Amino acid sequence: MSDTAKLPIGAMDTRASGWWAMIFTIFTEASLFAYLLFSYFYLAVQPHTAGTFPEGGPPDMTLALPNTGILILSSVAVGWAQLGIEHNNKWRLTAGLGGGALLGIVFLVVQYFEWAQKPFGLSSTPYSSLYYVVTGFHMAHVVVGVAMLLALTWWSHEGYFNARRFAHIHIGALYWHFVDVVWLAVFFTFYLTPLLGLKA
């Protein structure tokens, strides 16, 4: 069976209906994160929560900073894979997607250890509740993204994509890049704003 025969008809870049479905999904998810981050800033300036934002002082960057670098690097790997399939480079596509998925898994493991080090629980204060809800919500999106990348890695290895039909790659990559951008917003809000003095 030829590579083209393995592909559904609607698999050509942004002409695929799945591309637009992912665009609207991202708009929806971005709105949810925007509301959650707005909640952080809203509560941070309230007098009754001024002493709890952030709880225990500025957060430790020991794990968060390198973990941010790991996620950015994963996005670079996926982008490298996207450029590879446009030149019909199957090895580059497979390696880039697999590398992005592996880095996503490393991010989740590091995030778990950061959670374990926190001196507060989910319901300790408004700050702790927001921290776990927002970062947990993001981790759930990373899990979904890793699953997408692993599936695309396998399909790439099996030769399901070529230089004409690769919409699935761009759809999955679009979601992954979105997940990375959201983390940058989360990182700025929870880790950088306290250091910049943007708190109550």
C-alpha cells in the first residue's frame, strides 16, 4: 500500500476540517486559562488575601525555570519535525515528534516533583487552590498533547504522511505549541510577577 493510500482525503494542511476544529478548540481552552489567570490577579489585589499571595513568599525557581526551558525545547523539536515533513524527511519528522513527546513527559515528571515540594495543600489558601488548579489544568493538557505526539510519532514511523498530506502533523503541533504558550503565561503569573513586585 502506498503512503498516499493510507491517508484520508481530508489530510492536506490547513484545508483539513480538523485544522479549523483545533483552532476553535484552542480558542475555547485559551478562554478558560484566561479566566483562571484573571482570578489570580483579582484575588492577589484583594485586602483579605494580600498576605497569602504568594503563600510563603516568591516561589522557588529551582525546578520551574529549567522545566520551562524543557517545554520550550519540546516546541522547537516539534517545529523541527513540521519542517521535516514539508521536505518529505520521514526520519526528521519521527525524531522531532518523538523528542517533543519525550520532553513533554520529562516536564510532567519535574512538575510532579515540584508539587511534592510545596509546603501547602490544595485547600490551604486561595493562592494554593489557584496554584494547583491552574498548574493541574495545564498538566492535563500536557498529557493530552503527549498522547497526540506519541500517536503521530508512531504514524510517522509507519509512513502515513508525506510532503503533500500532513495536516495531522500541523494539527497536533498546533495544540502542542498552544500548551507551551499557556505555560509561559502560567509561569509569568505564578513565578515572575511576585519577583517583579506585581502583587498586593
